[in-house]
Amino acid sequence: MQSTVAAKNHQAMCDANQVSAIAAQLAMQLEPKMPLEVAMLDYYGRELEIWAADENTARLKNVAGKIRETWEALRPAIQSHGGSPQLQKFDDN
């Protein structure tokens, strides 16, 4: 019974996180001020939590790669909006 509840909870977390990614992509049609990459970093952060709890290293590596790609895509926008101090702080960590 406990494993069934845990499995359903895990699936619910995955589904809810997937909805947030879809919502972010749909919002892009409205030309929001926040870049899609910011929302996707939030999504990938939750993905890390989900797959870390499952100890799924293959998924964790995949998500980590997507975080790096997304961050690299977001960097120019941050730089162009005067975010150099924040970039430096992030890169130092």
C-alpha cells in the first residue's frame, strides 16, 4: 500500500511539473517580460528534486545538461540587461 501511494504521489508531482512547463510555453505566445528560459530553469529545478528522490541518475544527468543549455541560452539576455554582477556571482559558485 505504501509503495502504491508513493508511486501515485511521484506521478502527481511529475504531472504537475509537466503542466508548469506547458503553461510557460503557452505563455510565450503572449510575449511575457520574463524569458521562457527562466520558467524552464524553475521547471528543471523541480525535475531535479523529483528524480533525486527516485535516485534516477540517468534522468538527473539529462536534466543537469538541460539546465546548462538553458542557462547558456539565457546568459546573453541577462548580460544585455545589466546583469553582469549576478552572472559573476552565479559563475563563481
